[in-house]
Amino acid sequence: MLILAQNMTKPTTSAGSFILSSTSAVATRSSATSAGSSTSSAAQQTTTSAPATTLSTSTATSSPAAATSTSSSYFTLAATYDSTNFFDKFDFFNDTDPTHGTVVYVDQSTAEADGLISTADDIVTIKMDDTTTLASGVGRNSVRVTSKETISVGTLLVLDAEKIPYGEGLWPAFWTVGDDWPNDIVEQVDNNNTNQMTLHTKTGCTLYEPMEAVGTVLNTNCSAYFDGNAGCGVKDSSASTFGSAFEAVGGGVFATYWSEEGVSIWSFARDEIPADLTSDSPDVSSWGEPKAFWSSTTCSMDEYFGPQTIVINITVCGDWAGATYSQFYSGTCADAVMDPENYTNAEWKIKYVKIYKAK
């Protein structure tokens, strides 16, 4: 779901959720997985960027079903973040990781000097250090960025990536955050190849069933105060939407439409990306059922969500990935962090992030 984050303290949070935030945000995120969903201990994260700029959007008044019957001219392109301007559009977070990962989030100048961010061949790279051998307990340098602009109801947010970070104990995410709780569009940990999407809200919001989407519902109560803040998560129906499997198919696109009727998320492998999206004339009516859908029938968009900022980060171990590490690997996550060879694939390869507005 979508939410603005300002000073928030979060009990325990789950993986796979979607939230957008507006001003310099204080957001909480942490997780530990149970039965396909994640729970975590409280954590508080503070951004030090200047107040974000809002991209005004027209409110979409059609229902999800009606939205799927709109023409290709339903959206206009409002912003593109790509290799020509990407790091001008984001602020760098360099405070302590609120999810207790064994990382050191660095500022932009350090990230540039250490080769943790770059643009080449129309690709934006955001990565974790993979060259330094560390002493036990020392955090590995990494990157977390937050968009300077915000989005709101009536937005179609699209991420096109060739690679999502993967490796021992990794926990990367593409998410949004608002005033209340963070939620993730793209998120998983360790050796998983299937994306998980989750909303976290104040008490009262639930995922309506039967869900008009093809993913697997993990939880229906979105409250951050229920079940250790597992949130109302949905597992993607494709087993190549994360990790090495995602890279093997050439990556793909994640599209999130936030309307008055709810939040819909689609994922497309590289060879399945709709032609209308490629031509910047997205027509969600032709995309079929989404992978996840949270209806406003049981979760009012006006009551539970506000303007959002976009966040991209890579952490390792921490509340969720650290708790599940032993399910995939021998030894400990703390030991794995010491060896840089474990993180040669700890990098985002992004073609673009695009923001479309409903007319």
C-alpha cells in the first residue's frame, strides 16, 4: 500500500509491501519470516533529506475493473529516472540501518568514490561493497536512497530492472513510505526467487478476499499491530521475480497502480513487457489480472494512505534475513558478511523508474 512516513516507530514488520512517502521521512522496517510472511522487531529509520516535492496527480475515479477498460491514453508520463538523471532525483540515507542489518549506509560522495553507484550503457547500478574483507561485526558499506519527489493517488509507478541483488543473507527492497508504515513492492531475502508484496497500515485495513489477482495471499490483516506487523502480504505467482532466477530471464518490470479503488501490482518478465508500457502509453486494461490487489472495499485509500516517497536499498542480515539465514546456508550470517566474495551479485541494475499520472 501507499503511505507517507514522518516520525514513525514500527513494532515488527513483514516483507513484500508497498508504501510511498512524502517529506523527509522517519520510517520503520524490519522483518523475520514465518510461513512465507515476515515479522520483525521495532526499528526507526530517519532520513535527512530536504522536504520532498509532490508530483501532483489527478485522482482516478474508475474502479479496478473499470481501470482495466480504459484506453491507452488514460495515463501521462510525469517523470523518468534513468541513467541521465537518476542520482539527481534521490537523497542518500547514511544513518544506522533501522532494520539492524550489518551494513553502513554511505553518502553519495563515498558511494561514488567506492564504486557503489554508477551509470553506464543506459543502466543505473546501486551495489554493496564486494571487495573488502571485514572483521567480525563490522558493517559492509552499502546504499539506500529516497526519492526527492512524492507520488499520490492516481499514480502508476514502474520499475524496470535487469538485476535485483542476491547473495548470502541479503535483503534488498524497492518500496515506498508515508506517514505511517513502510510497504514493499519488490522485496525478499536470502535464496528466494519469488517476490513478496505487503501492505502495512494502522488498525482497520484488511485485504479483501477473494482477491482479484493471481498471487498467493499470505495474510489479510494489514495492521502493523497485528501478528508482529506481518502485514497483508501476497506472494507472486512467478518463481522468477527475484534473485538469480530474475536475472536469468533478463529481469523485467514491476508496475504498481494506486487508485481510489485500491492498489494493484503487476510483474512482467523481460519478454512479456506490454508494448503499450514500452511506448509510454500504458493501458492496464490489457495486462490481465495483477499479481496482487488490495481493494478499497476493506481498506480506504483516503483513510490509510497519503503521499509517498520511493526507497531503494540493500541491507544484509538484520531482523528478517538474519533470522532466516540458516534455512538456506550453513554457518552464520555474521560470518558471511566478512567475506566480500559472498556479495559479487549484491547489486541493482536498473533501466528506469517511471511515474505516470492518471488523467
